[in-house]
Amino acid sequence: MTALLLGVILFSCTTSWQSKLKPETLALVNEQLSKAGANQAELTKALEQAPDSQLEGVAFLISYMPQRDLDSLTGDFILENTKVAYETREKYAWAKALPDSVFLNEVLPYASLNERRDNWRQDFLNRFSPLVDNCTDIRAAIDSVSRNIADVLQTEYNVKRRKVDQSPYESIEQGMATCTGLSILLVDALRSVGIPARVAGIPNWTTKRGNHNWVEVMVDGKWYFTEYYPDQLNKGWFVADAGKANPNDPNYSIYASSFKPAETWFRLIWDMDLHYVNADNVTKRYIDVYNEQMHESQLPADEQLLNVVLFKDESCTPDGNNRIPTRVSLMQDGKEVDFGFSPSPTDDMNKYLVFRVKRNQDYQLAFASENGEVKTTKIQTSGEPEMNQALYLN
């Protein structure tokens, strides 16, 4: 009888955390544990010791962490990260208001890309909480962190840094990083005070050579971009370049990182064979931001906005499914003066490719046909502030 009772007690202890997880979550966790090899005991420790209120977070991290973390992260690392994140969620109103899905994927994770895994959360909370304790809303908190982070961490932009994908403490120890390392720092600083944040970036600009990474923050359910050296939200030096990104070419698209699986992977230019950093293609949102800012800006008296859309043929113009997304060049006197990508069938019917042009002048719009032949349409702009121009593939 004693042996039977002992067996029941042991069974209930070993299965207690399993019984508290949803079946679909438990299936993910068990699959990950089976891949953890010698480190399975550490991950199980985190699951067993997590308070009920934090078990979902521990399970989320284990469910979606890459193999490198299954092999190496300790139970204590996971437990401390989760504990501090949940305590911060209770402390700040903006964090408490977040849906669980946003908190789990954009606040709780301990890493953004493939950087070394540092135990930064409690330290960063100590450093940055004084900056936001008196903030009354999330916008003020974002502004306070982003405008003071360089002084708090004593870390600046410098191409002499040791590597691109530096972890927080690798950057702090050197006092320098480039855009990727600085973005990782800012994401971690924001997450440390309960602000949803992620790294965004483009592997190649369409407008010039090079890449860039920056930060996105969520405010009232919408994503905005910012940087380590901030302007206002959704304002920055690269807006025009981002507005020319190509959503249909993976090498020229803009990505936003995700801890859980997403539609694709984040293109890491320092290791293009590494695909475990999940990401969404968010290029269209940046094109929309650029076009909105073009419309909102004050036009000189001699300029207009030229709104362009490419259709399959003239008979199909009322049907949004017949819009063709492709590169369109704005030409004048035989030279390309601007370019962009025409809307796709899934875009809003009111969306256009927008060019800023001179009024009452001759231009040409050039694009490639289905067989690769360049087709050119001659236009003359009007004297009005805005003009719509339809193009036809056939």
C-alpha cells in the first residue's frame, strides 16, 4: 500500500506541469524535449519549477527555441528570464494591457536573431526602469528609452566593432556596435520594461549597395519603426529607400523577426545559410508608409504626385486580381529618375505606386513584359497636384 501511494505521488509530481498545458502546447514541448539530448533535464527543470502563472511562458520559449538553445540553455536561465518578464508585465500598464500572443512573442524572448545568448533582462530592467517609471503611456516610455540608451549603455555606432551580430554584452564591453548590434540592444532595452519590440531589416537596398537593420515597436496593436538614434516613430533617414524595397524578391524585401514560426526566415547577411531566425515579410507596410508620407508632405507649386498602377490588360481594370506587381521605372530624357513596384492583386484597390514629378512635363514609364521585353509608355503630367496613370502589360 505504501509503495502504491509513493508511486501515485511520484507520478503526480512528474506529470503536474504536463496536465496544466493545452494539448497542442504539450505536443510542441514534448517534441522539443525529444530533440534536446543531454540538455533535456535542464529544460524539464524549467517546466517543473515554473510557477503556474509563468508556465505558459516557459512552454512557449521551449516550444519555439532553435536547436542551438535546446542544446545549451540552462533551466535557471529560462526561469529567470521568464520570472522577470512576467513581473515587469504586472508593473507597467502598457505591458499588462498586451494580448498574451504579443507578450509571449515580442516581450518574453531572450534573443532577437542569432546573437550569443546573454542573461540581460534583470540588468536591463535595473538600468531602464528609472527612465519609464513616471511615463504615463507606451509612447512616452519608448521615447525615453530610445533617446537615452546610448548614454545608459555607453555604446555608440562604430564600424570597428568585432562582428556584426553582437550580443548585448559583447557590444557593451566594446562600447561599440553597428546597426545590427545596436538594434539588438534597443530591442532588449525595450523588452526589459515590457514594450513589444523586434528587429527589422533588409538584406539589400534596391536603391544602393548595402543592408540595414533597425527596430520595430508595437503601439496600440500597430507596428512602427524606430532606431537606436531615434527620430519620431515611422520617421527616419531610410524611409525613401525602404519605400523602394521589393516585396516579391527575398533579397530585396524587408523582414521583421519573430520568435515563433512565421512565413519565412530573417535574411542574415553574415550567414545566409542560417534559417532558424523566423520572420515575416513586412515590405508592403514600408511602401505604404513611404506613400502616405509622400502624400502628406507639402508639394512645391511645380510638382505633383503621379499615381501608377499596372494591369494585365485594359479589359480587366475594374478587377483588382488583374494588377501586376513589377518594377516600374520613371524615365526622363532617356534616364531613370525614380523607380518603384506596382501594387499586387492583394493590395487595397486604392493603393498606387507613387512618384513625385514635375507638372506639365514629358516622362516615360518603363516595365518588363512577360517575355522580358521592356515596354515604355509615354506620358505628359498635368498641371494638377495629383494624377493617376494606368499601365497595361498586354
